[in-house]
Amino acid sequence: MLLTTTNTVEGQRIVRYIGLVTGETILGANIFKDFMAGITDIVGGRSSAYERTLQEAKDQAIAEMKQRAQQQGANAIIGIDLDYETVGKGTMLMVSVSGTAVVLQ
């Protein structure tokens, strides 16, 4: 499955537009990670715990979108857009991804 943020794929022809596909993930922030991130914020540096959580959420949302596209017969998703939001008074992280499922030749 080819994934791209562009609306075309060089050297490939879109032979069928299937339509919009999405993937969503909502993850709760755990108290230990919040505590460690707070310490990192005080002493400086990157919060690896949050970075891992963000990467996991993104990977899950993309995997869900790919699965939906494959079920509809797509071999590529173009025009992909990722969005990140906090929900639940900032205690949860939502990652949503969308794109257009297509068949390339």
C-alpha cells in the first residue's frame, strides 16, 4: 500500500478513485508519563515517553486507515493529512488521519 501526502504519484496513473478513508486513535495520558514529562520540562530536553505515545497513536491511526482502504480494493492512499488534538480536558490525545483511497496502475 503506497501512502503519500501528494495528490498524484509520479510515474503512476490513478485508474479509480475509491473515496475518503480515515483512521482515528485516542490514547489516554498515563500519570507516570505526565510526571516524567513534567520533570523533563523543568530540567529541559525532550519527553521520550510522550514522543513514543504520539508515534504509537499515529501508527495505529495509519494502520486503521490502510486496512479500510485495502478492504475497499485500494492499492494506494493519496492526499494524506494527519491531525493531532487533545480531548477530555487535555487528558487524552486524539490522532486522526485521512486520505483518498485509489487504485494505481
